[in-house]
Amino acid sequence: RKLRTAIGECFEYASRPDVSGADREEERTRRSTFLIVGGGPTGVELAGELYDLAEDITRPHKGSYPRLRNNVKVVLCHSGSALVPQFEQPLQEEALKSLRRKGVEVILNTRVTELKDGYAKLSTKKFDKETGEKGRVESELPIGLSVWCAGTAPVSFVSQLLDQLPDAARNADGRIKVDKWLRPQMDDPSLLGSVLVLGDAAACMEDDDFLPQTAQVAGQQGAYLARLLSRGYDLETTPPALPCTPLSPCDIFYDPMLTEWLKLRGLDVASKFSFLNLGLLAYLGGGEALSQVQVGEFPLFAYSGSVAFVLWRSVYLVKQVATKNRILVTFDWIKNSVFGRDMTRF
């Protein structure tokens, strides 16, 4: 909500009478310039959404700010040499072409070194092909709003929890190291399993590498922990086992019927968490998207453009929790496409 309010205020400030004259064109552009830091899926999708928003609200007769049509500017700054590095190279190139074709200014090999009121300081990596010399060029970019999409730091609760855990549970990036059952190490072995960590707070290893901090990983971890808890595994043992087995004594939550049913299915001992990569989706704006669909390590297909956009919207609807939400979201899309966006309720 804070971001939505800040975006709306930028358009309002750029439309004020004190910057309406022809001699205030530069200030109008500055106030309606949006800097997005980070060229991953989050940054690329935000750039696409801001492009859609700007195109919609600056339409003649329908838009709320038609006079800003030539002033709104979206700048995407990325420290790497290619956008969305998680995708295959052809899709990376398509993402760059698509955004630039729409008018989004994409600056690669550039870091934001400082943010001030009204401008940002940029440091761009340069390479002289003739001399072979490497260096950096410093510059300033006038902006109205900057949005950080280049990674997140753990919340204060995670830091407080780490203070109560052994040093071995602290990962280098401030996350909590967990085992294959998403349990952090404990000072007291009898407390093992009393704390479970998932999502961005968990540093979970798989195939000698940490799992990415994505919603897909967090969703699968949540479903996995729900199964562990609903089946009543004793999380103090390694591996977690059902009550009344050689690995785990009976407790007050022992359900003999559930235990026997799980034993018949070979689930008397909890399996380790295993992430199933189903691919990646990213919206580029203007009815275009990237889709890289796979099952585990086996790629199925990769598309860009309108076909990928249909898939992206289909997944977005399916992921809504309730049918009511799916209907409301669909109606909202139709309403915005016909009447434009109502910025008074933005």
C-alpha cells in the first residue's frame, strides 16, 4: 500500500500547477521518473506493470493524467550484464528487447551507489576494447521514486531468533540454516523440531546449493511442513517418525488408525524435503510475458510474448485462494481494459 500511495503521489506532484509550464518540462519529467533497482523477475515485472499503468493513465480522454504522456519515464537499473539471469539466454535477450521496445530505459552493468532527495547516483562498469582497460563511470539520474528489487534482508524477528540459536545455525547472509526436514540446530537436542523455518528465512541446501528465495519454494515448503504436522511425526527424532515406532515412543497425539494407514503407504518415516522446480514466469508489460516451464531438471517448453502472457494470467488466476477472488480479479481486468484505471482508488 505504501508503494501504491507513493506512485500515485508522484503523478500528482508532476501534475501540480507549479510545474505546468513549458519551462518546467524537466521538473515534470523528474517527478514522474521511476527507478527500479534490480533486473531479476521482480524488477522486470514491476517495470512491465509501471509501463502498463503509465500507458493507461496517460491515454487521451480516458486517462487521469493525459498531459504526462511524454513525461513518465521508467528506468530499470541492473548490476549484471543480462536481465532475469534465472531464465534461459534467449528469454533473457527477449526480456531486454521487449522492455526497450516499450520505452523502458534499461541500464545494465550499473549499480546504485547512493540515493538522495530527487536523484540517484549510478556507477556503470565500462570496458575499453582498444586499450583493454576496465573502469567505472559515475553519473546522476533525476528521479521521483526509487524501488529496490535487488534482494531482501531478513526481518528483525529472524535476527532475534538467531540470537537464541547456536552459531552453527546462522548462514552468511543472515538466514537460518536448516536440515532436510527444515529444522534449525538447537543448543538442547531435546528441543530439535520445536522450531521450523521456511521461505525466505530458511537457508536450505539441495544438490550442494541453496534453494532460491522464491514463492514457489516457500509454497512447497509450507505444504511439506503441513503434511509433517498433520501426520503427527515426532520431529525430535532424525529422521522424524510416526509415534509408537522403534524410532519414536507413543505420545498423547497418537492416532492408531492414521499411523497404520501411513505405515501401509510406507510413510512411517518422514521423507526429506525435495524441491520440484516447475519453471518460471515473468510479466513484461503490454500483454507480453516470459514462460519457462519444466518439471524438475526436465524442460518442457519456453515461450515469450502473448502466448506466455496467457499462461502467466492463467497461473495467476489458479493461484488465487478462493473462487470469489478469481471472479473479482477477472472482473477487475475487464473493467480496467474497458474504462481505464481509476486512480482515485489506486
